[in-house]
Amino acid sequence: MRNIFYGLTALFAVGTVVAEFIHAPVLILFAVSSLALIGLAWVLGQATESVAHFTGPSIGGILNATFGNAAELIITIIALSAGLTEVVKASIIGSIIGNVLLVLGASILLGGIKNGTQTFSRTIAGANAAMLACVVAGLSLPTIFNTVDPAEGEPSIEYLSISVAVVLIVLYALYLLFYLRRQQQPGREGAEEEQEPPPFGKVLSYVVLVGSTAAVAFVSEIFVGGIEPLIEEVGISSLFVGVILVPIVGNIAEHVVGVQIAYKNDMDFSMAISLGSSIQVALLVTPILVFLGPFLGHPLELVFTPLELISLGAAVVVTAFIALDGESNWLEGAMLIGVYIIAALAFFFSP
């Protein structure tokens, strides 16, 4: 089965290059490049998992955390360098709400249908919910500051955004420390022995990791180049593209894994993937983009639209209510998906 996925990924990657070379219609170019990125993100995840197997649990945990959103980070860096700051900011919000509503919702829904009521660690769920609340504060306060003091030409909001980014990345380092210490607690070694063998050998793992990262960067440039023509031709809003389409393309491989794990009745691991990915986007990807913005000639100010912030706040509140009791059922999963669909419709109809 893996060989089929590898073959399809290579086919779509080559198809993207051909579509760009022959100046194919924007819808075809966008569709083919999206499929190529989905496949490449999956290959990148396989390579990261394989490298982590050979480096040991501590370094492996950091590698998984660092490369978990590598595809989306590459896409957003290229989009930022192209000046698509609104799309980049929308993709930050979209990644967070997509993980906590769509991915976690689908995991709880399918896991609940198969396994009934599922349980998970209230300690970890509480820590993740609290961190997401900090994320809401960190991304909302610069917008409130800009609304209260919207002086044009003042560098205050840019400096505030950079300062907030520093705080966020420090919180991410502390979050990683918490995660790694928990992984090293006694009684967790047995889980490692039950892991499946890595997809690649030691040397090939590093080769595939570097090669897939380079391929993601190359295809991402073509993908990003088709965003503005797509918006103009189809007439959809840049908010919808950023909040819905870009995060799905960059994260769908990881999303599928989270749902599969919940279906196998391991909700702790599934929630670690969905909520952990959201936290990673907010605390690692966002600061990196803010730091790179001035060097790319397009400073990224953490100022979002009211619709983005309300969607983010609603997603975190609903997720916290569902996660804090340490139990989940299929109805709660349906609730999360319902909220995501409502948010997606609001962004689709936004001007």
C-alpha cells in the first residue's frame, strides 16, 4: 500500500511541474499541486518517523514535534515571501481550529462509533486546554491593542507582535520540556517496544527527509503562485483559502493518522496529535513567521479579523468543555465537526 502512495505522490509532483510548464488552467494547477503536497507531506511524516526511530525517544520526540508541521511551515513561508500576509494569518487560525474541531471531532466521532465511550488523561487534556487558552490570549491581545490605538505609521504593533512571538516560543520550549519529561517517565518504555519497524533504513531515512523537504518547498512555490489567480477566477475570499484550504493541504496526512489512532481506541495519542499540532502551529510556526517577516520584506503583524478570533475562541472553548472530563463519545465528535462546518461556511461567505 505504501508503494502505491509513493507512486501517486511522485506522479502528482511531476504533474505539478508539467502543469506549471504548460500554463495549465489555474483550477487544474491548484488541484494537482494540492494533491502533490498532500502526498509529500505524508512522505515527510514517514521520513521523520523513521529518523526518530533511529535517534532515540528524546531526540525523536523533538524531531516529530519540529517536523510535524514542516509542510505547512514551508507553504506559509513561501506565501509570506510572496506578500500574501492575509492568507498566512488566516492559515494560522485555520490550522488551529482545523485540528481542534475537524481532526479531533472526526477522531472522537469514529472512535466513539467503534469503541463506545473512550477515556484519556485529564492531566494532559487540561494542560493542552490551558495552553490553547494562552494561545487565544496571545493572538487576540495584539488585535485589541491595534483596535484601541490604530495609529498609522507607528511601529508599535510590529514590535508588539515580535515581543508576543518571543513569549510564544518560550512557552513552546516549556511545552516540549513537559512533553519530553513525561515521555521519560517509568512505565512508558513498553509502548516503544510495540512500535512497528521504521518505513526506511537509517541512511535512506535521512535521504528521504532531506529530499521530501526540498520537494515540498519546490511544489509549495507553485501552489502558492496559484492562490491569487484562484481567488480572482473562482471569486472565493482569501480568508476561506487561508483558513480552510491551505491547512487541509498542509496537514491532511497527519490528520488521517490521528483519526486512525482514535479508531484503534488510543485517544491519548490521538489527542496528542490533534491538540499538540494546534499548539505547535501557534507556539512555533507563528513566531517563526513573525521573526522571518522583516527579512522577507513583509512583516507579519498579529492582527486578525473579528471572524478569525471569534472562530478561534469558540473552537478552544468548545474543545475544553469536551476534553476536560477525561471521556469522549461520538456525539461530542459530531458537535466539534458541526462547529467547524459553521465556521467554514462563515469564511466561505465572507467578502
